[in-house]
Amino acid sequence: MEVIIKSFIGVFCLMLLTVTGIGITATSVSARNANAFLSAERIEAAHFAEDVIEACQADAREMDYDLSVEVYRPGGSKQAAYGSMTLTYDYGISFFDLENTRKIAVDLW
């Protein structure tokens, strides 16, 4: 009888460890993908063009991210001097209902 109880506890602990490991790995991949998505080079290469910014925001919506881009222009100028991008995404282990929202910010030059 004692062996059966120890076996069930061992199997339970092994399954808990497996589910936790898979959750941590999936969360890590999610964070890596968000970091890889947030690349300022595309917008900077286009000199802050509105259609490129809108295309980047559409790509972010397809991946369930929220991308906000703020472009700062000197007074009276039509060309942007600098800006900032902020990517918001959900982060967490869904099996344990541990989810929150993370933000990544990048400066545009």
C-alpha cells in the first residue's frame, strides 16, 4: 500500500514539473518573439512614414500585440526628428492562471 501512494505522489510531482517546465518554456518563447518583433529599423529606414507605421501596427495586431508609435516633429517641420515605440503583450503561464501585461519601449532616431 505504501508503494502505491509513493508512486502516485511521484507521478503527480513529475506531471506538475512537466507542466511547469512547458509553461516556462512557452512563456520564454513568447517574450523572445515580442522582443524580436519590436524592431525600430523598419520605421527608421522609412523616415517615420505614416504608411509604414500603420503597416507595423497592423502586423502587431495580427500577432495580438498592441504597438503604439509616437513621432516628434520640431515646430513647423514636416519631417520627424525622433520618436518612441511601445509594444504591449500578454505574458504568463496560462495553466496556473499567471498572466500579466508587459511593455517594451524603444527610442526611434
